[in-house]
Amino acid sequence: MADLIPDLGAAAGWLPLVFMIVMGLAILAYVVLDGYDLGVGLLIALATDAEKDTMIASIGPFWDANETWLVLGVGILLVAFPYAHGMVLGALYLPVAVMLIGLTLRGVAFDFRVKAQAHHKVLWNRAFVAGSLLAALAQGYMLGRLVTGFDDDGWSRAFAALIAVCLASGYAMLGATWLVLKTDGGLQRRAIAWARRSVLLLALGVAAVSAATPLVSREIFEKWFGLQNLIVLWPIPVMTGVFFFIAYRALRRLPLRLDNDNNYGDWVPFATTIGIFGMAFHGLAYSLFPYIVLNRMTIWEAAAAPESLMFILVGTLLVLPVNVGYTIYAYRVFRGKTRELTYY
């Protein structure tokens, strides 16, 4: 691997690495933040009409802004890694189109459901669920294709389909634990039940993906299962298992606390689910580095000229704090439990 990494002391060496880190963190922020509201969209199919309104209210102040992280991540891919941009989006043209259809359907349904007449509201609720499902599955499928380096054999496509289902389960877990944090009463108790089922599905999915990924890619197998690497990398699966244990234990204990009108610890399942996604991201980043497209193109081969990257870095340093600051401000202003959704 060392021969693939240039001198990091030169601008041509460290600038692409900086942009890869920023792009990766932007995508992780999107997966976590928009992931929970996609998960809420999936779970709406299981809720009563009154609960649907509360669930929509719980994501109302955040869901549109959460998608700005996707724009930032894809924007960096476009301007900082133009050679990879064409390869990645060319290979993922169809799932990207499906994802955009899903996100558009969600946006339209979100706005129309609150103004629609009662007999039309059911249709918009279904459209919101369908849009959430399309977006979640498309994103998972794209991730699976990226991990396999866009190989076109049947096993690679089956693996991408497995990732699609697993990511949707992960989003459902994020959505359920978000509702545990943001709601109370009967909906909170139902969200705990949804989260307990989702955590088992997510654990099964993570185990399946962890077993299948090295089999699909020989290069990833060698990176993970060399004796020297095993010694260094053992904290990743161990920490993932710890997060799963804490989440499941918290979800079992929460109903007992709620019986005493005690919401203490309702944040733990959501925080540990974020930890699970963080560990998965860490493992994925290690598996792919230094490639931006596995075995085809490194981040330095895909990067724009150093002069262009330096100019783009100035813009990124202006935009990124605004994005972070707005996100923190929005979550601070709308902290606390969600109340009834009303429009005047």
C-alpha cells in the first residue's frame, strides 16, 4: 500500500487526503442525520394516524437541512475528485436516479400531507413511506456497489442488495431510537418496541455484511485478516458489539423507568446507534483506503490539480463552519420532546 501513497509533505499529497476526510465526514453526517428521518418515514407505515402527525413533527425542523450534508459530500466529490466523479456516478446512474425520485417524493408528500383533505392524507402518507424506502434501499445498494469496486458479477450485485436491506434496517433503528428520544407516552413505548426489533435486524445485518465483505473482495480480506492487522483492528468489532449490547440493554430497561414517569436514559439508544454507524464507517474507510474506487483509482489519482484544490479549500473552510453551526443551532433550538403538530 505504501507505494500508492505519495509524499504527504507536498500540497499534492495532503490536499486530496484533507478533502477525502471532509467528504467522508459529510457523508457520515448525512447518513446519521438524514438516516433517522428516513427511518421515521419507514416506521410511519406502522403508526396510527395521530402518531403519524407526531412522528412528522419530530423531524419537521430538521429533515430538509439534514440533506445539505449530502449536497456537501457530493459537491466535494465533483469539484475535488472530478475523475472519480464521472466513474462513480456513471456506474451508479440508475440507483442515484431512484434515490432522487425517493427524496423528491418524500419532500412533496411531507408538504402536501399536512394540507390535504382527510381522504387524500392516506395517499400522501403512503407516498412518504415509499419515498423513504426508495431512498434507503438505493443508498444501500450504491454503498454495496462501491465496496465491490463496481464489479458486475452476480455475487457482487447480490452483496449490494444485502447492503441495501441492511442499511434500511439501520435507518429504521435510527428512526426508532430518535422517536424514543423525542416523544413520550404511547408512541414512545411503541418506538421502544420498534427499536428492539430493529436492533436485532441491524445486528444480523452487520454480522452478515462483515462476513460477506472479505469474501466479495480479496483485497479487503487481506487487509483485515493478516495477523498484524488483526492485532491492530480488534477494537472495531469489539466496540461495535459493546454498542449493540448497551443499546439492547437500554431498550429493555427503559419501559421500567417509564412506568415511574422517568425518561432518564432515553438518549442512550440513539447515541449508541450513532456509535454503531461510526464504527461501521471506520471499518469501511479502512477497507477502501487509499482507493476512492476500490482497485481502480486512488484518491490522489482522482484529485484535481493542487492549485484548484487550494482554491476549493478556501471555499470549503467558509461553507463547512456555517453548515456545522446551523446544524448545532437548529438542534439546540428544537431540543426536548415533540408536541402535537399544528398548522394555522
